[in-house]
Amino acid sequence: GVVTRRSGLPPSDSGRSSEFKILSLPKGHLKVEFFTALKLGPNGDARGNTANGIGVAIINRDTASFTPDDQEPDTCNITIKFVKLGQIKITQEGGCGFISDTISTEGIYKRTSAAKPKFTEE
């Protein structure tokens, strides 16, 4: 499904918007794609600093970790913790090649769609 963190959740994230697309794959893997933006326009459209990535995460109990395809594990690792039904917590280690250290994937995300996500490479 698709999980989204919008501007104002939590208050310290004012001006940020992020989205993760997650698809279950066989053998304990997930296909993951994310998009994050630092500054938003008046209609919530991405402006300014943005970042995105895609990769395959490996599930281990209530967490899944991955390094985006265009990054190295020693400079970028993203962990997805399944907090409760419809909610995940993202933590990020490293700068992940983002243009600014103010861009991050970290935060609490809520599921906004249970439909099969459409990935940009499809």
C-alpha cells in the first residue's frame, strides 16, 4: 500500500511531505519507493529540495531495512518499523545522497491506500 506523512505531522515537520510505496514480495522482501520534499507550495505540491529512492527491503520480525538502489550501505540505510496496523516508523542512517541534511525520510507514516502501489519504473 501507500503510506504518507504530510506537513504538520508531527509539528516539527512543518513544510515537509513524504510518501512511501510498499509492496510485499515473496520470501520476506518488500519493494519500497519513497519521495520526500522539504518545502511545499500552497496546494501541497513539492517545491524546493526533494529526494527519492527505490529498493528492496528485507523483513526481520517487525522491521524491514534497505539501501536505495543508487546508494551504498555505508552511506544510506532506511529502516521501516511496523508500529501497528496502518502505521510505520521510518528511521534513516546516513545522508542518502540527499542535497541537504534538512531532507529526511524519518517520521511516523499512516497508510493512505491499501491498493497495490504504482512505482515510477513501471
